[in-house]
Amino acid sequence: MTGETGPVHDLIGIETARAVADTVIGLNDHLAGGGGVSGPRCPPRPQGRRVPLVV
């Protein structure tokens, strides 16, 4: 898909978008495997309906 441009290209480069997507996928895998997130501002993980990650 080289040569295509769109609104997102006006904001961030494709390399940045791919890096963000890779990070989100890794985080999703980590959380799905029972991992957690630490920090003072981390609220408890909600126990509601699951929403699939669409990439």
C-alpha cells in the first residue's frame, strides 16, 4: 500500500502508526495473558463485556 495517503498521514507518519499498533498489540497480548499495569493512576480493570481489538 505504498503511495496511499489519507487523513492520518497529515498527523503522523506510517512508521509511527505501525509502532503504535505494535505496542497496542503487545499490550493486548500481555493483558490477555493475565498481566497487569502498575502505577499510581491505574484504576482496576473493568469486568464488563469484551471488545475485540481491530487492527
